Amino acid sequence: MKEIPPAYNPQDHEAQIYSIWEKSGAFTPEVPNETPTSAEASERDSGSPSANTAKKPFAISMPPPNVTGKLHIGHALFITIQDIMTRYHRMKGEPTLWLPGTDHAGIATQSVVDKALQKKGTSRRELGREKFVEEVWKWKQQYGDEITRQLRSVGASCDWSRERFTLDEGLSRAVSEAFKRLYDKGLIYQGLRTVNWCPKCHTAIADDEVEYKKETGKFYHIKYGPFTLATARPETKLGDTAVAVHPSDKRYKEMVGKKYMIKGVLGDFEIEVVADNAADPKFGTGAIKVTPAHSLIDFEIAQRHNLPIKQVIDENGRMMQNTGKYAGMKTREAREAIVEDMQKMGLIEKIDENYQHNIAVCYRCGGQIEPIPSKQWFVKMRPLAEKAKKAVESGEVKIVPKRFEKVYFQWMDNIRDWCISRQLWWGHRIPVWYYKQEDQKSKVKNQNDNEKIENPKIYVGTTPPPDPENWIQDEDVLDTWFSSALWPFSTLGWPDEQASDYKYFYPTSVMETGYDILFFWVARMVMMGLELTDKPPFKTVYLHGLVRDEQNRKMSKSLGNVLDPLDVSAKFGTDAMRMALVVGTTAGNDIAVGEGKIKGYRNFSNKLWNIARFVISNIEDGSIQINDLELSKDLKLSKQDEQDIKKFKEIAKKTTEYLDKFQFSRAGEMLYDFTWHEFADKIIEQAKDRLNNGSEEDKRAVLAKLLFILKGILGLLHPFIPFVTEAIWQIIPKTSGESELLISHAWPTYEGED
């Protein structure tokens, strides 16, 4: 007998086992040659008894990590949860697709390559667009596979043969097709609107890419003709075009519709008083200044009342030429100068010195956002949101946990049009071309519908115009989240609806992701799926929480509490990290993890190893043949044996129930307790006397029981701790009907057995 080491060393097994899995083809599902008709697919997906349930696929799309990324503990959490689902459904015999990929990450990647170029003494601007994009592709070829290598290291059993990148040719085609279809339906338009602008990144960003940080500053109460108005940003006052009051506010009823001359630092100016629900009669004086060029809310007010728009801050965050002596100043510098001048003019009534408010900052660079008017491309969200809301209300899409449905509905009810253009060079170039000679009528036809372009100055298509020399393509790229919103179906071959993967795996089964990107990503996927495919892109959304430290603090470099999953795996083993991440996590809630918890699950891996070592050594030390250890009626099982087997079968049944309900923590915790405290501490301890002193018949019965339970435990634990369970499976005695690899073995189920 080959001696089994006394302790499980993950470093001796993990890389080798992963290689065996990948080479075996276990990660790649078989797609039937003949895909079902729509009626057959509907019957199959309904779970009808007449449906061939063995062929019902399970599909999940991995949220694509940024190509610039390095594996962090949040990645490790979602990989663990998704891998548990994937391995479980695969072992149940379902054709299981877990489709991986990476995101081109527009701003992030452009920034990384820009910095690398600066170190070489050059810059993006010096290279020009074409050569810079070439540099980014070179960078992607050199470093882009790093994140996928790291995903493999934590056991991700995805189908790497189907790996996608958001700028792949097929996905780029899908993006252009989606843009074209939405444009043709009037759901994409170009307009001059006030947008969130980052002066540092020099691009527009969407509403939900804006983050907020608390700041203590000054709050200025300004004399404003017949009003007293309060603001934290007096510099924007130079762009005011109205004062708004609530329609029900009796204090200002007689003033609505009238115009007033206001004394200001640049001279007197005229404003109109409008009645609008955006004004809160309970806040301050109930009257608010309306600055349409520098507030998204004020822009909406201006649209409703046909107010003029006056821009006073530019794309660099500096005051414009129309601000007189303040021109060229940064906004904070201008604020101080304007307040000083207002005080000299007696226009400052009072200043609150310790005013706490939220400052809008860029999610990428942390710089302050400046709302400014800009010509951008937008998606009209209201029609899309109505469909997406109904899909969740009807149960067509389920959100786990259910309480997040309320958050989802609130966002849908308050949705604004989505700014999708970005002033970047890296990304999906907007598929719009402008005619060079505007005074000539174009005879170019729209490639998709063979009709003349309504506006001869613009061409929208999935390929360039047939006479490209007469056209200039839009300089901007699409928001990264636009291509990400198509991910569940673009990766399966859409817009080719006859593609075998699309026909078989779409809609996908589950979308598992963090609750923090419910709006960024999940809601947009639902909207795009319904609009472009007439189907929701997935049936269930499972939302996990954030990983925090043992004191429930957010992990950050400044606190020194960041867990590096690669370091943790090297120290304690991947299985220990996976188990620590999943036990204690519940849908939508944050989870506390530290090295102490991970170390505890390393001990569990060792415990399981030694349980197996004990059972295997007792089998191989005797003369009993493995085929004689199958549970059968001729075994003389004791009542205790039967009770133990019955108890284990109940555990197996509950594990299946928990996994079907996405209760991963309950399943993992129950298996841990049964394995350690029931199987090891009781069943094996009680078996030792019979193994040492019992008859051959008794030894055979007790070994059959131990082997049966051990193999079952390995199967049930495999989705959670795949490496140690597979390592044990490789050395455990097997019968002729058992799979060589645990990853391909049947899920332990004992329905109909006594």
C-alpha cells in the first residue's frame, strides 16, 4: 500500500488537480446537435414532467473582471459562490456552462497605459489615437491573462474554451448592432444636456458612477433681490437663470411668473420665478436658485420651464471668459474671491462655518465632479425601465434576497436618461459617422433597412459607410457598462439568434454578483435583454455582500487589513479560503473574514484528509475486496449502522435543498458539523472497536458504512472544497461504476432508497 502523508499539503495537489480537470474536458458542456424548438425549450424550462430534464442546461455568466485587475478578496467570494453552483449542477448531470471573460475597462485601462507611457517619456497625446490604441492592445497581450491565471488558481471551473473579452470581434459586432437597433427605435439620441463631468479624467460619467464623500465646509446665505438663498457654491451663482419655489408654497404665490433684477458681483441681472416641485418648501427659505448649466436637477427644471442655460465653468474646472475678473480661476479659488466681493457689496447675510454636505466625486480618480452642459449620446431609459420593472414584479426575474426588489423598483421609478458617450480613446468607438461636406446631400443608404438616411449629415451602422473617405467617425467611445449590459447574450453569439450556444443556453439561469452593482450592471442587463432579445437575460439574480475584516471593518490599505487571496491560498490552501468565504455569508449581507477563520478551515481540510486516511488504511490493511464493500442486502448492518446511514442520507437531502435555495452557508456549515462532529467524533470512534475486535463480517459491514458515508461526504463537499476532495478521490478505492474524477461524478442523491 502506498503510504498516505499524515497531513494534507495543498501545494502538492492544487495545480496538478486543476490541470487534470481542464484536460479532461470537465469544464466544457456538450451542446446537443439538434437544439430544441422554441416550444420544446419552453416545455424544458418549465420543468414539465414530460420534458427531458437531463438535458435542461444550467448557464451562468461570470461578471467580467477588469483586464487591468489583480485578484482581490471580492473576486474570490464571487468565484467561490459561482463555482459552488457550477460544480453542483454539473454533478447533477445538467449540461453546465460557466462562461468566463474580462472587461476592457475603458478609463481604468487607458489610465494604466497612460502612466506606463509617461514613465517612458511619452504620452497618449504625443502618440495620437491610433498608435495609443496599438499600445493598449500590446499591454493587454502582455498582462491581460494575469487575472484569468489567478481565477484558475482559486478553482474556477469555467469553460475557458468560451472565454470572452468585451472588445472581441464578436462582442464588438453585438455592441454596434445594439446601438443601431436602439437608435432606430428612437431610444438613443444625441443631445446637449448637463452631465457629470470629471475634469481630471476629462470625460463625462453616468449618474451611478458618481460617488459621494462627506465634507465640512461653509454654507452661504445670500441676499438675492426679494429672496435669501443658501448655497455651498457661490461661484455657480454667476450661471443662475431663475429662482424656483414649490407650487403649494403660499409665501411666494404672488411672485411666480414675475421677473426680478438681482444685484450681483458682475452687475445687475434678471431672473424669473418659476413654480416647480423640485423646490422643498421645508428646506431653508423654500426658494432655490436655478443654475441649469451646473446642476442636473436644475437642468431638468430649465427644460420644464424653457429657461436659458448659462455655462460659467469649463471642462477643466475653471471659470469661463464670461465671468469677468474670475475667468481662469479654479472653482475653489473663484469661490473665495466672489464671497469676498459679495461681502464688500453687503450681499452675504450670514455664513454657516460647519456645514456638512456630500461632495460628488469621480468613482475612478476621486476628483470632484463638475456638472456642465455637453453634447453627448444618451439612452432613453424610461421605456426600458418600465419593461424591466414588470419583469421583476411578475416574477419572471427573481432577486435573491427579495428585499432588494424594493431598491430595484425605487431606482427604476427615479431613473434618468443614461449618458453613454465617453471622451476616451480605448473602448467601443461610437458607430456614428458625420458627413464631411454638410452642404451636399448624401445618397448613402442605411445598411440594415435599405432606406435613405433621414438626416444626410449622420450615418449610424454596424460597419463604416461604403464611401468612408467622405465621413468622419464620432471621436467618443461607449461607456464600458454599455457593452457589459449585453454580456449574457453577446457572449453566446447574439445577434446571430441561430448560434448554437445562444439557442441552447439563453436565457441563462443565474446572475450572481455584488449588491453594489445592482444598478450599474444588473438592471441594465435586464433592460437590454428584454429590449434586444425579448427575453430577460437570466431567471434569478443572486446578490452577495462585501467582504469585511474580523472586526467588520471595510478592508483598506490604510487600515492594513486587506486579505490578498493569493497569499491566503498559498498559506492555508484554496479550499480553506473558499470555505471561510462561504460559511457565514448570506444573500445581500456583508461577511467578516480573517486569517483566524481561514486557518480553522485549513484544519478542516486536514481533518477530512485524516478521516480518509483512516478509512483507506483499514480497507487496504485487510483482505476485503472493494467490490465487497458496496451497500447491499447481504451486508449484516447493525441498527447503529442503519441509523448512521439514514442520518447521512438526510444530510445529503438537506444539502441539495439548501443549494437549490442558494443557502450556501447553511449547506457548508451543516456539512462541516456532520463531517467533524458526527462522522469523525462519533461514527468513526464507535467503529474502531469493531474494526479491531469484530468478526470479518462485522468489519466488512462497518467498512462498507464508513466508505459509503465518506464517498458521499466527498461528493457533497466537492463544490465547496474541490481540491482536497478530488485529491482524496484519486486515492480512495473505487468500484468499476464510479467516475475516475470526482468533478464528473454523480451528485449524491438517495431518492427512493430505504
